[in-house]
Amino acid sequence: MSTAAIAFQSPLHQALCEALDDEYKARATYYAVIRAFGPVLPFANIIQSEQRHINMLLGVLDQRGLAAIDDPYGPDLPAPASLEEAYRAGVDAEIENVALYDRLLAAAEGDETVRWVFRSLQRASQECHLPAFQRFLDGGAEGGAGGCGGGHRHQHGEGGGGCGCGGHRRQSAE
């Protein structure tokens, strides 16, 4: 994590910036895949979700008057050599993300808003993004189905149902 320009005001501030760095990294990584292979699923949908996660964390930092770290990941991040490698990297990244939020939740003890945000972002990784990448890695996704794979809906501050991964079954009411 690039923290050279930030003096953290508290363990909570550091945790929020660590979460933000992880979301920046995910967005840059998924952008590299799209740049190399085109707007393939689930990357094309999950990258939008990552941007919403970034916006959510920036909003929390702003509400608390805390400085945000800059995005240290440039547009030239190398892409995996194949889509299979990209899916595998997605699986690994989302597993690491779930573990990251397990750790960061302790730093948010006493701040229920931040704990809710961290749990929501963790849930998106565990219940939406990870299954999407696993399904593509296993060759089980076809056409536009591509992501979360269930009819379930997550509400985690992103302005609607679903996590943005593209795998929620669309229903006429949506």
C-alpha cells in the first residue's frame, strides 16, 4: 500500500485507507484484463462494482474528515497471459479480500457505520465476485450469465440490488 503521503490519524483511518488501496488494486487489475482481452465477463461488470466500493470508502473518509490515499496503480498494470490465469487471479484476489476485511473489521470496533461498510464489501467479494470468478475458471459460465449466479440480492450501499458482478438473474421487476 502506498502510504508515503499520508499520516494516519488512527487505526481506523489506516484500515479505511488499506481497504481503499485494495479496491484501487482490484479496479486496476480488472482494467488490465479488459484492456488485454476486451470487455469480458465477469471483469466488465465487477470493475464497475469495484468503482462503487472505492466511492463508498472515499465517502466514509470524507464524512470523517480523513485524508484518502491516492490511487497508486497506473493504467499500465500488466495483464495475466490468458483469461484462465485472469480468472485464477480473480479467485485468489477475492479470497485475499475476504481475509483482509476479517482483519480490518477489528480496527473498526466501535464504529458501526465503518463495520457495516467493511462487512458489505466483504460480502460482495465472498458471495458475488468470488463465485463469479470460480464459475468462469471452472468453465461453468456461458453467455451473459457471468457472475453471482443466484437470484439473491445484496444491498450494500451501491444503489440497488445485486453486487454489480453481472451474475444476478435479471427479473422483469428489476
